[in-house]
Amino acid sequence: KQEVTQIPAALSVPEGENLVLNCSFTDSAIYNLQWFRQDPGKGLTSLLLIQSSQREQTSGRLNASLDKSSGRSTLYIAASQPGDSATYLCAVRRDNTDKLIFGTGTRLQVFP
Amino acid sequence: DAGVIQSPRHEVTEMGQEVTLRCKPISGHDYLFWYRQTMMRGLELLIYFNNNVPIDDSGMPEDRFSAKMPNASFSTLKIQPSEPRDSAVYFCASSFRQVWNEQFFGPGTRLTVL
């Protein structure tokens, strides 16, 4: 059974810091991994999707990496801003399935 | 594109009443997913459809829950009768197989059952 863990559960940092959020999964037979952002009371916004054959994806100040063999992904946020405050969720899609298995999320607060 | 549309955004009802949640996926998407989110259990997949056909409903908690997708642009999730423990935020998401099934979520329906 695939299990997805995110560490830390919560993070509070001053504006301008570079951040690393971690996601680990127990079964390396994944098809892809998706990072989402969720603002309080809102839906999930897709940030980045990494295929199993890829090592990383970048979008603006965000960079997601994937090490499938070790069951890990990291989301790197450069020069954090208060607007980055949200909960970040990773989700993995296993091979031969259309389902996403979600982690429990990292709640990020960036203060001015 | 308007994105995934859900209605209503908020629903307050009394125990025993029927509740119907609605979802319009992104045009052209061939997958539709229904999720439930609570503080205790996080995000749970309830059911998903491919080309309007239910593929996996193993996450549906009990027979009180049912979902339909009569056409490519509309789906409903029905709870009958509702119970207080059904209180949660219900999300609909859609995806397109040809773009690696990247899922896009709607804003959710916050359901409160009194």
C-alpha cells in the first residue's frame, strides 16, 4: 500500500528565505508526482507535475525534484514571500492506476 | 477556461435530509474525481469516472453515498440520508489522460450537517 509522508507538518519562516519541503513515498513504482498548494478555505491549485522519468520541474521560484528510487521528492521555494503562505500537498500516482495518493501536507507561513 | 465549477459552495442541512453536490469539469477532460477533505482524515478519494463511466467507487463510505455522471460536462454526488459525520469539504477534480492526467480541482463545497 502506497503511503505518502510530508515533513515538516508546519513551517514558519521570515520573508526572503529559501525553503525545502519534503515528500516521501513508500512504493517507488509511481507514474508521476504532483505538488499542490491549498489556501485556507479554497481548493487545490496544481503547482508542478513530475513524470517518473524526469528528475525535476521548474516554474518561476518553484523547483520540484524527484528521486524515484529513494522514494523522495522536494519542493524548493526560492526567496519566499508572504503570499507563499499556504498548505503544500504532494500526491503520487502509482503505475497502472489513475488515483492520486495524497500526503498530509506542510502548512507554511512566511512572515514579513 | 473557467476551471472546474462546483455548486453550491456552502450547504447547511439537517440530519436525514438529502444533499446533492454538483460539478462541471473542465471542457475536454475525460476523468472526473470526487474527494472529501476533513481535518482528521485529510483528502480521501471517493469515486472517479473515465469517459462518464464509474471506474472505482471503493472510497465511497457507505450506501448513503451515490454519484452519477450523465454526460461529459456534469456530475453529481448525492448523500441520502445525510448524517453529521458527513460534514466536510467535498472537492471535484478533472484531468485529461493525454496531459499525464494532471488533476485540476474545483473550489469545493463545504457541507455542514446539523
